[in-house]
Amino acid sequence: MADGEPPRSDHSVAPSELERVRRACATFAIPGHLVELQRFDRGHIHDTWVGTFETNGVRTRYLHQGLNGTVFPDIEAVMHNVETVTAWIADRPVVSGDHIMHTLELVPTIDGFSWFADERGRAWRTYRFIENTKSCDVCEGHDQAFEASRVFAAFQRSLRDLPVDRLETTIPHFFSSPYRLQQLQKAVKEDRVGRVVEIERELAFVDERSDVVPAIELLLRDGAMSPCVVHGDTKLNNILFDKDDGHAVAVVDLDTCMVGWSLFDFGDLVRFTAATSVEDEVDLSKAGTCVDYFEAIAGGWIEGSGGATERERELMPLAARLVTLTLGMRFLADYVAGDVYFKCDPTRLAHNLERARCQFAMVADMEAKDDVLRAHCRQG
Ligand code: GN1
Ligand code: MG
């Protein structure tokens, strides 16, 4: 569990970098002056900072993000999506139980834009900081798993009528497992950093599951499943919970909100929230899926989405397995390509490989528990 306070960073920050962030902060239309700036080590993609501004003795915090232009080459499109989704949600709030979720609020630049590129071409944006919240990297219990799932399902539900052509594709084929397999195969073929020799077992694991990989894509192709707008990154830590009573307060990280398939969000919820370990656990005997949390997530999903068809219930365990397998393939592909996509802990040379192994161990555990997982989806 991490509370909403910026965790102390292990990596020291060069004064020139700090100066650059300060200049970026000054570009946004924020009253008062910056009195504190702290790194906020969250996520594998962007660089995030928390700036405290003071005006007339009152302090207000903001979240400043230096965006990753390698992962998101079209920042214009990303910000178009974030603006579209936040505006849509502002009119159709996400409700879970007795609570209305807080919508992320972008702070414009002094010139009135939602982002700007600095002199080195790096894009920056600012959100208002949501106070008195915590985010969790490990699920605290059954109720929290249920709540997280109900919130993400309600979020997707609020976006149900948003015409899909209003959103840009910021990362092509982001939700496509066959495409992720191709990326892995390409990385293996190129073997740029000579790591393929180390991953024979992992490649065999993927190979043995090649029939599962296209399962959803085929349904989409045949019209048996409709594309829809999804959150796209339903990790538990993308929900902020109230620090005092633990209820969900906000859904954050809207960068991958784009057109995908509904149960992708369910699958990613299970992958992360029902995990019996952290995402990069090296002791694989700890990696797996907690059946109790799975049940909570299935129940929360069905309630938050306003019910599920028999077909959806049938596909839920497969979605969880496929999303987990696919993320494992992505981590593995990045390891083979030389760690060019996901941020890695500099002290862990095989960080992406460790992440991939942990995902595969979860897949194996879900396979072993398939009957039980299916039964929970039928009952929920
Ligand atoms: C990345 O940065 P973060 O943690 O929000 C990734 C997700 C992965 C996730 C795995 C744009 O998200 O797709 O599921 O890591 N985001 C992107 O932890 O690739
Ligand atoms: Mg994300």
C-alpha cells in the first residue's frame, strides 16, 4: 500500500533536471508560487512530480507529468482522448455504491492548452492533485477487490455511449494479443542484445498457448463481440481510495482510454488485483491468482456493468488468462529488445524477464483453477 504522498525516490535528481521540471510547472496557469517539488515514483511509463504551490498562505498540490514520447509518439492524440473522456465523464459521473467518483481535472497552460512541449521536445501536462487518498499496489481485501472492479466497470459503463470514432488510437493494436505475439517474435528474430538464449522456457510457454492468443480477435473479427471504449490499464493502483474510510474516490491514468474490448478491463483487473504477489515477484511460488479476490472482482464487474450476459460470464476467465499472458509477452518482448519500453529498476538487470515470468506463473495458476474460476463467473 502506498498513500497519496509522493514516495521518497531512490534515484537522485540532477539539479538541471529539477530546473527543467520547475520551468515546466511555471508554464501552467497555477496561482501562487512553487514552494515544493517532489518526484512521484508511480507507473512504468511517464515521469511524475508533485508540485506544491502557495498563494495567500494556502497551499495547493498539483501533479505534473513529463510524458513518455517513445511510448506515446502522438501526444496530441493522447491529450485529445484525455480531454474527450474527462469532458464526457464530467457530464455522466461514475457512480459506485453511494459514491460519485471524482473526475480528473487538467490544469491548462498559461496560453490555454492542455499540454506543452519544452525546449527539448518533451511534453508536459498538469492535473489537480486529489488529496486525502491512497493507492494500493497490493489488494487489501475482498471488499476492496469488489469495489475496484465495480468502479472500473461503472467507468466503462459511463463511456458506453461515447461514439468510438471520437477517440484516437494512440498506440496501434494496443489490445491485440496476436499483435503482441508478433512483436515478441520480431524481437526474438532480431535478438538485438543477445538475450534469446536465456528465454527458451518462456518462449515454449507462450508457444504452448498459441491457440488462446487469437481467441478474442476472432470474436471481434466475426462480429461476435463489439469493440468499445475501455480504460485500458485497470491496475488497482489506478484507483484512488479515501485515506480514512477506504471508499473509492477516483479513476486515474486515462492514457490508454481507447477502443478495445470490454473484458480486457476485467482481465487486467484480475491480473493485477487478484494476484497473490507483486507484478515482478521473483519467488514464483508466491505468484498466482487468489480465488477469493477473483470472485470479488467477478461480482464487482457484473454489478458495476449493470449485469453480464451468459456469453460474457463464459469469457471472463479466458479474458483474465489472455490479458495476463499478453502482458507477459509484452514484458518478455521488451526484455529481448533491450528494455526499451517499460521503465526498469536499474538495480535489476532482468527486471522485465522477472515480470514476464511472474505473469506466466499466474497464467499457469489460472489454468489450474479454471473450473473454480468459471463457476464463480456463473454464480456472480
Ligand atoms: C504500463 O505505466 P503504467 O504502470 O500505468 C502499461 C500498461 C501495463 C502496465 C503493467 C501505456 O502502465 O499497459 O499493463 O504498465 N502502459 C502502457 O504494469 O503501455
Ligand atoms: Mg497506465
